Amino acid sequence: MTLGTTAARHPATTKPKTRRSTVYLLRDTGTSPADLRAALNARYQRDHAFVVEDVRIGVTPALLCHGVIGRHRPPDWTSAVSILTGRQPPVENRTSACALLLPVADEVFALTFGMGHLVLDQSRISPGFGFDFVLRAAQPDAIRQVTHSLMDARGRTDRSSAAQGQHIRAFAIEEYGEVVSRLVGTLGSTELTIGQHSRRTAQVAGTDALKIHLGAQPEHLLQDLAQIQAVLARQSPAPDFEAIARVRPLKSGDPRRGVLDAHLDELLGTSADAGTLALAVPAACLDQEDAALSYLVKIGPVRRLVASPAIDDILEMVGDIPSGRRLEALTTGYIQMHRDEEGTDPVSAQVKAHKWLTAEISLAASRYFHHEGRWFEVGDRYLEGMRSEVDALLATSSGGPRLPAWTPELESEGDYNLHAAEHGYLCLDRRLIKTAQHPHGFEAADLLAEDGTLIHVKRAASSAPLSHLFAQGRVSADALRFDAEARAEFIKRVRQQHPEHPAAEGFSPTKVVFAISLKSGKTLTSGNLFTFAQVSLLQAARALRAQGVEVAVVGIPSVSSTRTATELQT
């Protein structure tokens, strides 16, 4: 009778229960009990007496690890309270943690509870697992939160939220140069337990971890994990997510970093001719670069003062360092900018030398880029799209100003700019404009044309240093458009050199030209433009065009003699 009553109260169609869960995918982990134990951080068993026991989820063998962290330890604030009041509160911190390691087919998932993620060996966590699932399972028009950051070391991370959810395109994300690391959205149609017999919208969040409602009963949980595997195996990201799925940063625990670091260390023992190594000014130094007249480079026991550091300087300084120790020498060394030629007046901090290093490495079927001390994996479609846009920009720049050729006797950019001044351009090189918004000063341009075009000039052995040139053009245009003090000082400098120059008092840039001469004599193309230089170029071009400023990239012809240059001019 009791059984009949229970059946009436709980019919077979009762909606399965779910629980908001945090799940990781473990890599390089076998499914045997010993393999599962090896995926744990042994410190918690050793130092905190965590319990590890074999269990079963339904008929599936699994491993459970649980315990309490900080047992019998008072919070650090109790000493402050004691000093102020003379009383020691009799309290202690107790943080519970639990992880359930569960094999499904040939893969191992880890469900964590409380601070359970701490008990996992962090190198086993599959990077971007939760993020990859969200890209495939969430609705592009129902995204509630996006966390994104710049592909550099400036540390700027933005978290944008929309309480009701909105299309991914409505979030302000740069197509090139920004990395999305976390997405929160709403699941689309799904075979997961949460989608059965329910009209409720289910929220899902993805980084390395996946936060999602999973079945509360063993059979439902196993079915859900198998469904997650199926979604990742058979589906590509939704088309609206493709742009943000193409670039992934490698986290500190990623074992690929060790392999890539070893490759980079090996490259540091070769010549720069391979075209995969170069120096680029870190973002932390961009504001000071225009004022720098010398650079102090320290690598290992060697210190060297140079007018402008090049990759050849770095390779020479690490030449006597044993293989396997070169990259380490860069991470402990530094490069510091000085505003005097003697290197006695620093204008920047001592920035670790490896953060100046840009490298591009192919590993297996993937492409990786080292930039400002970080590794990024970049998809082929990302590269193709970026190069296509750069090629289009270069193709539309043929109508730029006609600049004089770069001849052998012009040893520096300063020499060239003075030479260009003899051909109708106003030389503004090294004339920094300092304002309240730009206390270190910025360079408005190297050259100013009669029609008000701002021309930024760069002579480079490779394209890597061009990132700064493109950033400089963007900073200059922004300042001259929106900073009245900067505009006034700019016009003052122009009038001092050329009282009759047509630039008006209310001058606002309408065209910016990046004029580039590669020392190799090659024409600049997307094929020989470093990846992060392309990112900087597209960011600058898009930002300037959004303000109504025309952008062009032109090559400065290099010739072997003054006679040839004269022939070119005529």
C-alpha cells in the first residue's frame, strides 16, 4: 500500500534533479585507480591529511578526495584584533575541499566541491575546456558576461555584463589583439538532464572549468558527461563565436609552455636570420619610448648601453650562455630606457628582457607566438583573416605621399627626416609635446606634409619594432584631436619652423601615414610583417578610421646610391 502511494506521488515522468556543478577535464590521465591518484596534488594528503578513497558512481569506478584545509589555524586578522582590543577571538579557518575524479570512456572528468580545485594537479587541467564547451553549446544572442584582455602585458582586463543577456557582437571586443578568457551565457537546445522536461533557461559559464547544471543522480551525471564529450567532439563553435575562438593564451601550468620555452631557448642560440625572433617595445614602455636616447641592457653578468637595442645585440649577449639557460638569463635580465645618451637618466623601469622578445614558433599542427613574456596559440583562420585585412590596407595605401628615397649616407631616422625636410616636409622628429595628459611627452609625427598629413617614419631590420610605430600614430592622433593643450603646443611648434604653414589653429588630423623602410630592401607585406605588428596595425587603423582619420601604409624606397635616388625623384 505504501509503495502504491509513493508511486502516485512520484510518477515516472518526475523531472530529474540537477545540481549546479563545477567540472574540469583532465589531460594526460589514465583511468586506472593509480592513474587517478597521480592526478591529485599530493601536498593535501601529506600536509592536511586529506582522505583518498575508491568509490563507484553507479557501476563506474571513481576516486574521491576530501578534507579540510587550515585546520586549527586562526585567521590572520586575529592578531590585529588582539593588538587593538587585548582579546584573541577563539576562532579558526576551516576550508572544506572535495574532488571526484570520474572516468567516462577514455577521458577523466573532475567534479570539484568547495575549494576542491586546489587538490588537483594543476598541470593536468585541460586548458580552455569549459570555454570550448560554451562556444559550442551557448546561444550567441544570450551572452550575459564576457571577460576579455589585451594580448600584451598592460594587465588591462575588462569584464562586461548584460543582466538580460545580449548578442556576443554587442560586447566591445577587438577582433584582433584581444583574448576572451571567460564566457557566461544561456544554453541552447540540449540533451543534457537540465534540458529534459523543463522550460527553464540554464546558465553556463566556461573558462578552464565548466560551471553547469548536471544530473544529481549517478546515471544522469554519467549521461551528461558523455553528452559534453559528444558536443566537444562533433561540433564546431557557432559562427558568431569564431572570432573569439581563434586565439588562446597558454596558462602558467600548461606543459606546452615548457616545450615552447625550450624551442625559444634553442632559437636564442642561432642567428636572427630565421625571421622568427625580434625585439618589440613592451606596452609598459610605450609612453616613454619617444623620450629614450639610450637603452641599458643587462643579461647575465654583462651590461651594455646601446642607442637602440636589436635582436642581434641580444643574441650576441647570450652567445656564451649554455644551452637551456639562455631564456632564463633573459627573464632575470632587463632592458631600461634612458633619456640621455650616457645612460644615467632612466625614463622607464627595468623591464625584464624576455618581455621585449617576440617569437613565432610552429609546433605540431599549431602556431604559437611569444609576446611580452606570454605564449599564445593562434588559429589558422585568425591568421588568414588578419593577413587578408592587412593586405587590403597595404593595397589601398598606394596613393600616399611621395617620399624621398633612403640612401646609404642616411644612417639614422633623424638623418632621413632632415633629408625629407629638404623635399617640402616639416621635420618634427624628437620634438616631444608634453601636456598634463602626456607628462612624458609624445611625438606628434616625424614629418608633417603641407596638407596636414601626419607621417610616422621607421627604419627597421625586421617588422617586429613596427608595433610601436603604429601605437605612436594612434596616440598622436588621439592627443591632437581631443587634447586642446596638445593642439596648441603642436601649432606653436609648427609656426616656429614654418610661420606660413597652412595648419590652422584648430588643427585636427585627417590623415595618418606610416612610412616604413625595411633594411633588407624588401617591400612590406603581410608575409614579412610580424603577427603582433599586424595586430597593432589593425588596431590603430580601426581606431583612427572610427574617428574619421584616413590611414595609409607606404614603403620608403631604399637605393644604393645618391644618383639612383635622384633618378627616382625625377
